[in-house]
Amino acid sequence: MQAPQQLRKAVQVKKDWTMTWWEQFLILSKRTFKGRRRDYFDALRLIQALGVALLLGMLWWNSKTATEAQLRDQVGLMYYICIFWTSSSLFGAVYVFPFEKTYLVKERSTDMYRLSVYYVCSTLSDMLAHVFYPASFMVIIYFMAGFKRTFPCFSLTVLAIILIAITSEGAGELFGAAVLSVKSSGMAASLVFMLFLLTGGYYVQHIPEFVHWVKYLSFMYHGFRLLLKVQYSGDQLYDCHGWAGCRPLQSSPSFDTVNLDGGLQEVWILLAMAIGYRIGAYVCLRWRINNSIL
């Protein structure tokens, strides 16, 4: 892939680093968006997201939390939504830098632009898709699946999904930048994703002590807990037809290891992960590109 004529002319007039960061940002932003806009507004990708939303909405049509079995079904849907968007965002970002390695090394070897400018443009441009598609997905499935029909709860759920997707995107960028190989980065992302999937808090709630620390590194663990805290409250009553009368949701085995109060802790952790992944991705990308140039 070649740089646009506008960028080449600008570099010829202003050599090395005499172009301001902002000027380079504007030029590279236009190039990045033009080069990737087909991926951002891909009809098949939109059909996939909306199709999955409709399918899940039909399977969980107007789901309830009146009984333990119904509650377990709805919690399972929450976890699947988390899986779907973490995997989509992770694997959608992991191949970006490996695919662009060739022309990135070539252009950086001539000091055509700052690497920080390229990285910021790439991240911000890709973030458009990781906001638009999850939001569209949740608009459909939220009301079909029978989640809480209040505007604050709906808004917070959409924002939580977007935060999870953005954090997963950062993890994908980190794996791609650290390995900078299409096959190897995909394999590394698959292994880590599987580890985070199993320690996310749904399949195994009581993890052995010697691997207990792994779940705190999992963005799926924190994202799933955030979704549960947004959607449910501990004092909400359910199972009112049992012999003991109504019980609070916090007493359900589904929330054995989750305190449904709060939620800000998970938000801050996911934000810290999203920033930390991107800082790590930039450092790794700079190191790998510099070594390739040398």
C-alpha cells in the first residue's frame, strides 16, 4: 500500500520532523480512514452483527428472572454477548499491524511520519467500528431479550458493551504489535482468549487457588461482572412461587462470587486495561519496527 500523493508532497516540502504532529495526524487520518472504510462499513459485517442479535433475541425472547432456571438462562445470554464482542474486537484488531508491517517499515525508514501519529490514527479510526456495531447490536437484542426497560439501565448496558469492545481491541493491538506476524499473533490471541474465556466467571466460578490470580487479568471477567451489576440489583426479588417466598437476587447461586452492588471498580479496571494495552502496543510496535529498519 502506498502513501497518498498529498502525504508525499507534504514530506518533500517539510523534511524530517518539521511537519507538526497535528499536520501529520490530519493527513494520516484521512489516509487511514480511506484505506479501511470498507472494513468499517462492510455490509457483511453489519449483517453478521444484526443477524446474531436477531437470533439471540428470538432464542431469549422476552426472557424472565422469575425462577432460578430463567435467571440462569438470562445470565448465560449476558456471558455470550460478552464472548461475542470480546472475540470480534480482539481478532478484528490483532491482524492490523502484521498486515501493514511492510509499508509501515518502508515509510518509517524514510521518516515520512512519526510512529506515534500513525498509531493514534490507526486506533481512533478502528474505534469507530468498535462503537457503532456493538451499539447497533444492543439496540436490537436488549428489548427482544426482555432486559430491564429503563433508559438508565439500557444506556449503561450499551456503554458497558462498548467499553468491553474497546478494551478487547486494545488487547488485540498488543498481541499484533508484539508478534507482528499474522499466524503467530492469531495463535497467541487465540490462546489468551481461551484462557480469559474460561476464567471469565461463568463456566468456572470457583477457580483453584494456584491459578486464582489469572481471572484478575481477564477483561472478560471484569466485563461480565460489570454487565451483571448494570442489569441486576442484589435486593431485587425473584423466585416468589417457592415454598420460602421471595428471595433477593444476591442469594442466587448465579451470583455466588459476584457482589451486585457497585460497578465503578470494574469500569476503572477496564479503562486502565484499555489504556495499558495501548501503551504496551505502541511500545512493542516501536521496538519491532525499529528492529526491522535496522
